[in-house]
Amino acid sequence: MLRLDALRLIAALGVVVFHFNRYLDLDGRWDAVNHTVRAFNLFVDLFFVVSGYVISSVYATRITSLGAYGDFLLKRVARLGPLHWATLAFYVVLAVLAYAGDPRFHDPARYDFACLAPNLLLVHAWGACNHQTFNFVSWSISAEWGLYLLFPALLLLVRRGPVLTAAVAAAWLALLFAASLLPGARHPFYEWTADFGLLRAVPGFLIGMLAFRLRARLAALPAAGPVGWTLLALFFVGAALGAHKGALLVNLYAAAVFIAAGDASGRRPSAATRALAPFGQLTYSLYMLHPLMLSIGLNLIGGGMLRLTGDAMRLWVLGCMVVLFPLSYLSLMLFERPARRWISTLRWRPAPGAAAPAAGEP
């Protein structure tokens, strides 16, 4: 799935730029780019499509019992949990400093200890908290965890047929659009995060599962990969022109499906895709660590200690983005993978004669 790996990397970098954007425009000279960057939060929805496809590719035929479901959840905890809890601990330390009177970390809304338990349990995007807290990007990890819990039910739906699955995904999406128009709605559903971000994630994940179910038909589409990359390019064009975010979201869904179809076709990807794909393994680390870089590298050091602005700050932001790559690699190799292996050993022993886990599971 080299194309999907490259797509994940592009999406992760898009989210990083979205969150770093306020430090790029301290002098107002970046304003012309803001229309484009403001749409980059939608790359999180693209992650849900990719996740639905990849998780289905590994587990669609393997969750056949309660024990297999338990093993699946344990593997998902092993994948998501260690870095989430580590970054949460980092922000708890900052919260203690803030409450101790350090003005550099004063952010009462972010450090809301009433939301600490939901963050620990990964349920803070299920309506348990109405605002982003601690490592604010982890709302999507909470939504992803909710999707894993629902995965057997979603599998049953997909097995009932692609027409019914597509109808449910479209109806869910329509309801989300309708909810965004209700009186009193604070913002559109594609801006939901801690406030029921799980509901936002469902249609994208279902679309990914449906794409995997239809992969043989999608693989037969001519030039599926190039069409997918063209759709991704059109997303950037539409974002620059200020297109409606709802339309841009649907565009990203389609781009992800066609790019997955390109992988399913077995056709050799481009040299650029092959060059980007290995960095796809750093996606989760980049995503979870960039808020720490935002807090320390940009806010505390760049904006506070060095008082950078203008082009100097923009260069500093670029340098922080570059540094994120080796940090993410070290996190993956020295912390995440060892922790994942250890957690995975906690699973109960399979029954005699049960199949061993396949290599290369996500």
C-alpha cells in the first residue's frame, strides 16, 4: 500500500502546517496563504478513510470470535496507547507548572483536569469533554478507538452488501451536514473534535471499509492512482480558492478511494510515491508529537525566548518541522515499538491449533 503510505505522510504534514499556521503569519504577510491552510484540518478525515481500508485489509476475516476481538483490541491499544499516554503525561506536567504560577504555560481551558480521566480512557471525543484538552490532537485517536470498538458491528454492515453500506455512509454524512445547519450549532460537523468527533469519523471509516470490500472492482478502474492524485491536487486548488469545506471533504474522500484503488491495481507507483512511502510509518508519531513542538519549540522558545517574527519565525517553523522527523523516528524505534511489543505479550494464549498472528500487522 505504498500510495496510501505516501498519502498518510502528506495528510500528516498538512495537519502540522494547519496547527503551525498561526506562527507563520505573525506579521500579516502570510495572510494570502491562510485560505488554503485553513482547510487542512480536513486531512484528519482522510486518515479515517485510510484507517477503515487498512484495518479491513488485516482484520476483516480474522475477527471470528470474542477472543479474536479481544486480541484485536489489545493490538489496537498497543498501537495507540503508549504515545498517547506519554504525551498526555507531558501535558499534565505543563498543567502542574501552569497551576503553580508559571505564566509561560497558562492555559486553563487546555489543562482541564475534569477531562483527565476521559483522556486516559480515550473517550474524550465521545462527548465526555466539550473542548480540546491536554494533547489536543488526540481527539482523533479517541474517535479511532471508538471505531475499533464498533468494528465488528461495522463489519456486519459491510457484509450485508456494498449498496446498503454506501447508503448508510451517505445517510450518516447527510445527517451530519443537517446537524451543522441546526439553530444553535456552534460549528459544522467537520470542525467537531472533542465535541463528538467520533460521529464525524464514522462515514470516512465506513467509506474506507467499503473501498476495501470493492477493491477488485476499483482495481479495474483505468488510471485510478493518477485520478486520485489529481483529486488531491484539486483539493489544494479548491482550498486556495476558498471552496466550501463540505465540498472539499467529499473531494478528499474520493481522492483516498482512488488512491487505494491504485494500490489495489498492483500497478507500480511513481518514483515520487516510492520515495515518500517509507515515511508513512512515521505518521502517527508526527501527528502526536507536533503539538509538543508547538508548545515548546514554537511557543516557548521561538516566540517567547527568541521573540522571533516574520521571516525569521517562518524559518524557525520550517526547522521545527524538519526536526520532527528524527524525533518521530526515535519515538517509533526506541519507545513505541518496544512498548507495543510488551503490551502485545499481555494477550491471552490462543487455543491449541489457533493460527499465529500474521506478520506486518498495522
